[in-house]
Amino acid sequence: MKDKILERSAELFLNLGFKSVTMDDIAQELGVSKKTIYNHFKNKTELVEGVTSSIFEHVSVGINHICSQDQNPIEELYEIKRFSMQYLKNEKTSPQYQLNKYYPKIYASLKQKQFDLMQDCVGRNLKTGIEVGMYRKNLDVDFVSRIYFHGILGIKDIELFPLQKFSMNELLELYLEYHLRGICTDAGIEKMNQIINNK
């Protein structure tokens, strides 16, 4: 039952937002009493923490699987973007923004875990890209991986990038191209253009 609560709660939080979904909403959606939920989670904060940890674990497994396939580094980044968007349902309510606003401690913990995952994944991607001639040889890998992470967080700021003006998919597409144009060799740019044109 606990896994079912986490799964359905995740869907509601991602679609409607962490703030607006109540324990009553979740109980109604599951067709159970609130008491059943409280048997597994003592309050909404604990449920939110469980949901964010569960989502992070699922996304981490998917990203690590993509990274283990030894694809062209540019294709790998596009595949990670596609997988993330598929899993996060286009983030209609900017859940990361709401998480930061209403559950700052959970957000801070999640942000650190995301940073560690991305430092490893993006760092390896950059090193591979340099080795195969897709990325410029003079890149500072640590700096680029940090600035990439900062940018991914930045485009989720709905005050800077209102959802009425930009979809999350569009933002990630634009940001990924922006990132790649800054680090790619001519061969890398050619590969990126092929991927964009084939969509």
C-alpha cells in the first residue's frame, strides 16, 4: 500500500503542485481513508519527502542506465532530456519551485542529491565528449558541469520563465542547445544539428 500511496501522490503533486494537493485529495484518489495514509506517513511533510525521494531514485536509475550505454555524448544528453520529460510529465506546476517555497528543507536535501548525480553524469559526458572530439579540448569540466546544473535549476524559476510563456519541454530544449553551442567543436555542432533536424 505504501508504494501505491507514493505513486499516486507523485502523480498528483507533479500535475497539481505540492501546495494544492491535500491529504483528503490523495485519500479520495486512492479510494481509502486518510487513516490508511497516516498509517504509512505521519503527516503531509513526511509524504512529500517520501515522494521526492522515490521520484529521485526512479530518475537516477533511468539516467544511470542511459549513461551506461556509451552513446555519442550529444545523443546521451538529448536522451536524458527525453527521459526526464517523460517521467516528470512536463512539470505543469513547476513542482521544484513549489517544493523550494513550501518545503525548503526537503528541497535543499533533494538539490544536493541532484547536484551529486549531475556532477557525476555531466562530468563523465564532458570528458567523453572531449575525448571523441565533440567538445572543445580546453573546457574546464568542473566549471561547465556546475554551470550546467545551475542553469537547469534556473530555468525552473517560474518568475523568470513563466509557464504561460514557456513549457518546461521548450525550456529544456532551448537550454540544452545553448549549453551545447558553448562547448561543442564543429563536429559536435554538426551532430547536434542532425539531432535537432531529425525531430
